[in-house]
Amino acid sequence: FLKTWLCGQDSPPWFQNITTNLFNASGDILLGGLFPLNELTSNLSQRLQPDSIICDSLNSYGLGMALVMKFTVDEINANSNLLPGIRLGYELFDTCSQSAVIVKPTLYFLTQGSSGELAVMCNYTDYMTRVVAVIGPFSSEMTFAIGQLLGFFLMPLVSYGATSETFSDTSLYPSFLRTVPSNKRQVQAMVELLIKFQWNWVAVVGSEDEYGSNGQLLFSSLATDSQICVAYKGLIPVFGDPEPVVREIVDNIIDNLVEVVVVFSLAQPARAFFTEVIKRNLKAVWLASDNWALQTDVSSLPNIHTVGTIIGFTVQSPDLDLLTPYTMELFTRIREESASQPPPGPDADPTFMMQQCPECWNLSPDNMSLVTKPVLQRTAFSIYAAIYCVAHALHNVLECNANSCLRGKKSQVYPWQLLKALRKVHFTVLGRQLEFDSNGNPNIGFNIIQWIWTNQSLSFKDVGVFYKSLSINNTLIQWHTGSTKAPESACSFECEPGQVRRVKGFDSCCYDCFDCLPGTFQNNTMDIQCTWCVKGEWSLERSTNCTKPIFDFLTWDQPESLGLLLAMVLLLSCQTAVCVLFLQHWGSPLVRASGGPVGGVALLSLMGGCVCLLLFLVQPGDVVCHLQLPLTSITHTVALSTILGIALQIMYMTEFTENAPSHMETLRGFGGWLLVLACCGVQAGICGYYLQEGPSLSQYLARMDVNFIRTFLQCPIEPMLGLGLMQGFNGLLALMSFMCTFMAMKPHRQYNLARDITFATLTYCMVWGVFIPIYSGLNVKNRTIVHVSVSLLSNMGLIAFYYMPKCHLLLKRPELNKIEYFCTFLEGVPATPLMEQGQGDTGEGQQSRK
């Protein structure tokens, strides 16, 4: 591939100026670089002298990062527009990933100018350090060791790998900036991923250093705030034997039945951890922090593909297209130089390169994997961006344009001046805009990758991104379960709608589900207690909300209403027929004996009472409810008071025979009307009391104690005493009428009007007497139906027993509709023998005709 690239494209001209000095280059302005070029090979616990630290095992990843810095500085120097006339130089040192090692090059960077001496001064404002900025270090642990020291001098420390959130505190680390997102951003991405897949029962394992401890602490805090339970937390020792601790960590993961584990660790502790995971044949979903997500330390473990699904977080990093051909050119030149010059002997003075990396003398194109590995390809941009940030800050401090800088190469640039410009830097590199926030954090997010094995070969597949929010393509993830659905990791499964959680133990994710009772509801999915419905609303069992009640009422299209309507129509038809028949015989003895005009009013009132029952078959309202009972009651009062008047006349005639004739006209005229008006007045007073004391429908509904979702709406009958008085008064009128007539003697050969009154009023009393016990035991809807039915029956009883016999006489025995047959009731005198003879003759004539 490299040969094809080189043959297909011409190398940039500045490649001709590449030097083989890997770790230092002279320049007008120097940058310091800190990289983990080697790994520790001596025992620090046995160190007796400050310099007795041996780091002679090459770290290929650290060397690759150092090559990225050399490439970036050479590219900037070749760009005449960024720092015209100014040449950047650099000095790179090995940190050995040890705090005891990194302090020495840091002190060297702080020496005054090129003197190599670190002066003690009262005021360092005009103190000119050897380098104007330090690029690095890679880890949070190393940054922790030197960050505050460089902060004292306000020397910019631009890290390409330190992610601990601690460094966002500018009061402790005033000169710290970084080109990678902090642990806080990474933790936010992890938590959003957990929420996305509804994983709320997880373990978090970290390395026992600043990076892992800080990441674990941040994750636990944010996870708890997001209702995610951390079932177990463990730290893997960085110094010392990790195996006993790792075994305990894996035991706890298995015991807690965790299916998702967050591993916030450095690469080496992560390797020790997964070695035990593979040994235990443990399968789960593993979330890899950026420090080890691409490291071969873990991916090269035998059988690592058997551990389950590994989802990693890596810093968003555009490709550096020229890095590979640049490195090819550099390694080619190193090989040529090493071939033309014999390697230095053991007694020769070591060069700067030889001090840092003895093996680098043998670098050649065969070592291109140093920059082509995925782990470096995906992290190189952080180093590249850090150096470009410093370069753009220098561009501003030196007041440069595309052609020249107002402040020349001999101008002194103090670190604190550069730091001020760095915090304000804003530029575009490789199509990406870069800037820092007030805490020195960049506007860079994460790529989310999955480890994919194909025939034992590992590749990294991008499945999502995170900057301010998570965006992930679920369909791209290949779960170790073989299903397209994400594995579940929960202490308890989600409660059904309308259920709340009752926590078991100390973890909020372990709970039992309980149904919300009627009158309560589940307000939020995370509720531990049902919420009571507000006044005027109700809910059923296992509800997620309360609702205002729904009221039913009798409508004309319901079977019950249709039956009642049919009965009303039939009764009203009968009443109309009676009315028509009475009008046809108006003024006849029978009509006059039945009450005359007062009897007609009674008949009309019964018809009105029948029509008023329609008020029970419409939607209740304030007006309807005020009219229902008063109208039906007062119409019955009119009819019953009329009948009572006639009953009193009959009693007067039978008890006071001598005085009856002289008073009958008064009793049947003015007296009858007066009685009807008096009774109606009393009933009107009772109705007025009922309306005054009882609530309107609106008031009734406003103070109703709602404990139902749906019910039948009946007009409020309050106070119940009002109903009792209204119906009781009508019952009293009927009872008085009955008492006046049931013992009355039948007139000889006269129409028995007392009989009609007796049966009519008896029926009325019986119907309403039965109504009382039945009404009290019924539900609301049936009460309304029974009330209407009883009203119809009592109305029908009055028509059937009081008016129907008279209709029968008018239709079947019209010859009896004579004054002689009703003289007792019309004139208050008993029938004379002549009358009786006449009636007898009439009867004999009728018999002979038959």
C-alpha cells in the first residue's frame, strides 16, 4: 500500500527537509514534549538513589506518539503562512509512565533559557524558560505530578491524553489545557449509552490511579443521578500484584448477576482483569474507556473474543493522511544513515536519540506499524491538535499575518503570554474547528466503536458518536447473544404501567412492583409511592392518571327510556281520550258529578304530570333538576285535592243529610276551588322549602366526593325530607279521601262515586307505600326508573279507577247519564220513589229490549 501511495502521488516538497533527529530539533521557539517512550524495568521500591530508575523496554505506542509530534512540527515549519519567518523546535523526553521520572525533564523545561539552570527568583514574570509550552503528558497520573508545578510558572501544559476531571479546576491547574475530552464527558457518554439500552444494573471497574479512580467516582455519581444502580465497584492495583484483587472483582461481578461492566482503566490493569475474565469464561457487555479501547495489550490476549461484546469510547480523530508517507520517508533516511555509519560502540558518547531510545538507531520501513496501528491512527490527532493550538497561539502573540510577524524571531515570548493566547485560540484544522472552554477542555467528542472478530482477526467498527448527546445505530452492533436485541442488565424488570416500586435493600434498582389502588395513580415511572388523585378526579386500579368522572343519564334511545316513554304515551293517550269524552258530554250530570270544571282541571293536571315525567329522561341540569320533583308533585296535588273535595262532599251528604242540600252548591263551587288552591299552596310551600334547602346540580357536583370513574347522574334529592314532605302530603290527601269514602253507604239506585274514589286513592296509597322500601334499596339509575314508573302507576291508578268507570258509563250506558242517577251528588238529596220507579222502568225497558 505504501509503495503504491508513493508511486501514485508526489511527496510534498518539505519532505526533502526531514531530519533524522527524532527527539530534538533546534528552533527559534522551543516546545517541550513528554511521551512514554519506555517502560519501567527496575523495582522502584528498591530505589536508593534519585537516578537509580531503569526504563529500557521500548513502548512502541509512546514512540509512535513522539513521531506524530515530530511530523506536526515539521509540517508547521513547512507552512509559511502560520509562523512566517519563525521556526519551531522541540525537545522530547521519556516519562517512563512514572512520576519519579517525569519530574526531571519538567525541571529541565523550566530552566532559564539555554543555561540549564533553574533560578530562584522573587518574581518570575520576566523569567524566560527553556521552552514556551509543554506537549503532554499522556496520562492523568503523570499530569498530576507536574501540573501544579508548571501552573506556578503559568507555562502552558497541553495534554493529549490526560482526561481526569480534576484538571478542569483552573484554581489548582491554571496552565492546563487538553485536546481530549475529560472523563466527565466520557462518563456522560457511557451513562447515555446505558440509558439508551435500559441497562440500570452495572458494575464499574477502574485502575487504582488518578485516571481510573476519578473516572469511577464520576461514573458512580452520574449513574446514581440517572437512576442507574452500580452493583459493584472495584479498583485494579497499578503497582503491585493485581491477581488477588482481580479474582475478588470477578467473583463479585458474578455474584451480583451483572451483565454490563464499565472498565475505566489503564491498559495494563485492564489486561490483568481480562486475563481472569477469560479464565472464568465470563461473558458480558464491556464498556471500554478510551485508554484501553484500542490497546493491543488487551486485544492481543488469547481468547479475548470469548468475553462477549466490547463497546469502546475513542476520541474523535480525523485521519492524518501525510503521517504514514512522512514516517516512511523518515525511516528510509534513518536506515540509510545507519547503513552508512557504524553503530556507536559502548564507549562512545550517547547522542540525544540514543539516550531516549537505543533501539531507534535500527528503525526502518519495516517498523511502519508504529504509526499504522489503529490505536495510534485514532489518537494521533490529539497530539497534532495540541501542537497546532500552540502554533496558532504563537501566531497571535507574535502578531503574524500570512507573510510575516510583527514581532520577530528574537522577540521573547513568555509562557504566561502564550497561555493567555492559548485560552482564546480558535481555528480550523483538518476540517475541524478547535477551541477551548473556560476550563481548558476542547470541543471534541467521542466515537463509539465495537470490537469485531472475523476469523480471529480484530477490527473496530464505528457504531455511534457522542458530542453533546448520544447518537448510535443499534443495528450495527453485533451482540454476543446472537440476538438483534440488546442483552438485559437489571436487578428488577420494569414495572407495568400503573405500578410503583418498593425498593429492596439499598439499591434503588432492586424493587418489587405494587399496583396503585383505585383513587391513586402512577405519576412517574420511577415513583416509589402512588399519587392520590386531586379532588374531583378518580382512577381505577393500576392507573397512570386520574380522570374526571363520566356521568350517564337516561336518554330516549335506551331500552328503559323507551319502555317508560311507551307507558307515558299510552297513559297520555288514555287521558286525552278521557278528556275528549268529558268535553263531548260537558255539562252532563256525570261530568258535573265528577267535579265539573274542577274535575277537568284535575284531569289536565294528571296529563301535565305525565308530561312532566319527560324531565327525568333528559340530561340533568340546574333548571331541569329544579323542576323535576316540584312539577310532578304539584300536578298530583291538584288531582288529589280535587278528589278530596268530592270525597268531603260525599261524607257531608252521608253524615249531615239535612244540611247537605242547602250547602251543596257552595261545596261544589267556591268551596271546591278554595280547597284545591289551599292544597296547592301548601304543596307550593313544601316545594319552595325543598328548592331553598337543596343544592343546585352545579353545587352538588362541586362538592361531590368522587370515588368512581363512571356513574349514573341523578338530580340531587336533598334534603330527603323535602321529597318525603312532597310525597307525604299527596299521600295524606289520598288517605283522607279514602277515609271519607270507603265506609260511605252506596246510594240506592244511584251512581256509586264513593267507590271510584276509594279504589283510586287506595291504589295511589299502595303504590307509593310500596315505593318507599323499594326506592331505598336501589342504585341511583334504578331509583330514577322506579320513581318514574311509580309516578306513572299512581297516575294510571287515578285514571283507571276514578275516570274509567265514568267513561264506561258514557260509552256503554249513556241512558244513565241523567239527573235522576246523580241527584244525590248534584243536589245532596236522596232519590225519591218516583225517581227510583223511573229508573226501574228504564231498567225494565232495557231488559225487555235485550
